[in-house]
Amino acid sequence: MIYCYEILRWEILNKVMRAFSRCAIVGKRFPICHVHLGDIIVEVSSFSTSGRKFGRDFSYEFERPSGCDEKDYIRWRNCMQRDFTINGLMFDPYAKMVYDYIGGIEDIRKAKVRTVISANTSFQDDCARILRALRIGARLGFRFSKETSHFIKHLSSSILKLDRGRLLMEMNYMLAYGSAEASLRLLWKFGLLEILLPLQASYFVQHGFRRRDKRSNMLLSLFSNLDKLLAPDRPCHSSLWVAILAFHKALSDRPRDPLVVAVFSLAVYNGGNMLEAVKIARKITKPHDDTFHELLDPHDLDFETVKFEAMDLATSIKAALTKMTDEYIVSQAMAGYPQAPFSDLVFIPLGLYLRACKIFECVRGGAEKEFVSKQGSKIDYESLALGSLTEVRHTFARIVFDTVYPLNLNLN
């Protein structure tokens, strides 16, 4: 009897859906199931428990190893359908045994990301593996095998086949779990940044990209400071990294006085109380980082000027968000990269755009009447992951302030 792989895949995921009350299927062409267990999300993909051939027209065939019994063959065949060798390990909790048929343990020892089958075939079979490879490399600090590295770059444009929801999910895995800076570096290195975030890629083109020195690169510094607060088990809501991208875009387009940026971030933190924000900002004695072109030389600004500039910055950030979600503007930005395929890709949905805009509304709208200030500096990570406005604002303001006024600034 011949089974249809796609039907079987959906049957398995639907069984998972029925077994757990809080889960959702993500993706259309290559669906996976997100199962919510308390504060964590377990990613479930299909797994065959039969050794019979699927009806799917695979571009590669598996030859059964000699001396392999039926159970070993089923496990081995499933491992051969995984993406990377380090993801092809199987653990039997009853026998307390790890099965490694494809060299995953050795690649972990070598800190290497390598596809199970030919990288060319693997990435063409599922182009989402390209983004997963970068995510793994960024999060673990692993390097790529020569073949894997070559085809990540060669087939980078194939990610345009993915639906926008899947792209957002993969980008969130990269930027919201404590490895955003490394992810941006890899996206740039392999030619994916101009496809996914062309407005940010143009910043690297215009101002240069130094592999090791991130102090002169404000975008990398912002995400480096975000990474210091996050971890794989302490992620943030996607609205936070979207807001950081828009904030930097606005500041890069029109540099501001450090005092204005400080007042703006404090106003975000305290719910729009501009008077309090200015009073606190004027007491800042430590120097700002003067290596960023986004910051002007400080001037003695009066209250009304600072207030106006801070409110104008909030307006500029909303405009930057609009640019990032406008298909025409994105396509025009892509035109600046002749080597990249034409695209008007916008993976940030309207709902996320509106949530990001909400972060800055208090700066333009004035002090919120029912605002309750956050007590202490400790981050409530459960609230941050769920997108609590208070927690997101607090974390955003902290990142901006630590970037503009770093504690370990070397003035020499």
C-alpha cells in the first residue's frame, strides 16, 4: 500500500492538535505544530512509524544499510529526512539511549551545521531550512560546512517561496531569543538581509559593516543590548524587535541630539510624562557614545525644543514602520540591490505594525491618565513574551538608553 506523504503529515499534526488544548499549525507547504506547554513552545513535525515508502516524489532515494533490522531502518529513514545532522539525533527515554545514524554527535563536537543530505537538494526540498541553518549558527555560534555555506548563499532567494507567516516566525526565532546581533550578521553575510529587511541592509551598505567592531554600528549595538536581556527560554514579543528596527531607521534617516533620544526613551518608559522625562534626562552626567552617526553633538536645548524633538522622533518612527510595511517602498529599496531578485515582500502583518506603533503613542499623545509606572528594573519575562505594553516599553527604553549611554564607554 502506498501512502501520500502530505496527507499523512497533516493527519499526524491534526492528531497533535486534538491531543493538546493549546497548539497551532504554522506554515502551509511545510507545516509544523506549535504546542504550548506552560511558558514554553514545543515544535512538532511529522514522524513516520512505518518502513513503507511514501508516495511523495523524493528527489533522493535511501538505500537500506546492511545488517539493519526493521526498527533501526525506520529510525534511520526518519533521521535521513531531518534537516541537519545535529537535529537528527533520536533519544529513547525508556532505554536511555541516543541513536545517531548520520554523524550528529561528531558535528556537535566540531560545532558545525551540516545538512543530512546534499545541501543543494535539502534546501530545494525545503527552503525554510536556509533560515533555520542561520538561526542555529547564530544561536549556538556554530560554523557551516563548506557545502552548506555555499548553497545557503546560492539559494538564498528561494525563501521568497515561503508564506509570510512562516517568514515572520523564522525571523522571530532569530531576533527574539537572544541571538539577534549574530543573526543580523549572518543574514547580511549570506545575502538574505536585502531580501528580508532591505531598508536595514541599505544602512550597512551606506555606513559600512565592521565584522568585529559593533560600537560604530548602532543597529548592531541595539540588538546586542537586546540579546543581553534575552535567552532561548526568555524571549521577547516580536513587537519589541520590530520597534527597535523602526527606531533605528528613523534615527539613521535623521540624527538627533542625545538628550532628545534620552527624553524620548524615558517618555516611552513612563507613559508619556514629558516633564518628568526631561527632568531625569537633564541629570544624566555620563557621556553618550559619540561613535554613532545617528547622534548629533549635544546642544543646550530648552524644554519646548526637547519636547518637540522627542515628539517628532516618535512621529518619524511611525513613518519608518509604515515604510517597512509598504510593499511599494520595500520594492524600491530592493531595486538598490541588482544582484537580489525583485521582491515587494512584507512579512510584518498589520496587527504587529499596530502593536509596535502603540509603544510610542504615549510620546505624542501626552501622559496616559491610567498609567502605572513599573516598579524596579527586573523584567517580567512572561509578560514580555506575551507583549505586555508596560513590559515592552520598559525593555525598549532600557535598550535604547544602554546603547546611547553605555556603562563601559571607553573615551580614549
